[in-house]
Amino acid sequence: MLSIFPELLFLAPLAPFLLRVALAGVFGYAALRHFVSKREDGMRTLGFVAGWLHAFWMQPAGQSSLSGTDGNIGTSVGRWAFKVLWVVEAVIAIIFVLGAYTQLVALIGGIVAVEWMLSRRTRPVARGAAFLSLVMCLSLLLTGAGALAFDLPL
């Protein structure tokens, strides 16, 4: 079938660019939500560097760096996973804006989007938005970076 607007087909490389910008916005929003969120245990997520300093240099003598104040390793690992998640989301957003390693980052972003859909606790957006993010990541995985990117099609 013929295209209704054939004069617009030269703009086709801009479609993946728009997907990258939209996904950068979603992942940036998710990183911001995870960064400033208040956890159920009352601890504010301070960030990766502050968590690193607290876990390894400010622990009392004889206490494991992986265990929480009550000695439960699960709560501390949960905090670390939460902090690592927002760092990964922020890095994904930045790399999507730059357009570097887009297909690899789209694969990682798809994994994070699946994690959002499966885990209600770490979901910063609605389930429908997480599903659309997954679909956009898969589209970028198949099409590449598009225009205005450092990735070049080979």
C-alpha cells in the first residue's frame, strides 16, 4: 500500500530519537522517585556514595557491613538493591539522552521495566507505563539509536 504522506518518510530516523528521549524521561523520573522516596523502615534513600560510606566505614566494631542494625541481612540488602536500582535508572536515562550503546542500554532498560512490572514495591510508575517502557526498549533494541546519537549503524 502506498504511503499517504511520502514526503514525511525522510523523518524516519527521528522516530528512535523520540523514543530515546521519552525513555530517558521515564527512567530519569523513576530514578528521581527512588532517590527521594521514603522507605517503609523510615530511612531516606541518601544515595549510593552515602550508603557506601555508612555501610563500610561507619559500622560499629564487630557488626557485619551487610547486616542491618538488628542483624537481619535482608533489610540491608534490600536497601542496597533499592539504591543500586536508582543508580541504574539514572545511568540508563543519561545514556539514552547521549545515544551511546543504545541497544545494550535498551536491553538493560527492558530488564528494569520487567522488574517494575513484577515488583510493586519498586514500581515508580503505573504498570501500563512500565509495559510501554518495555515495548519502547524492545523497539530501540531492534531499530537502533536513530538520529542525533553516538551509535552509528554498521
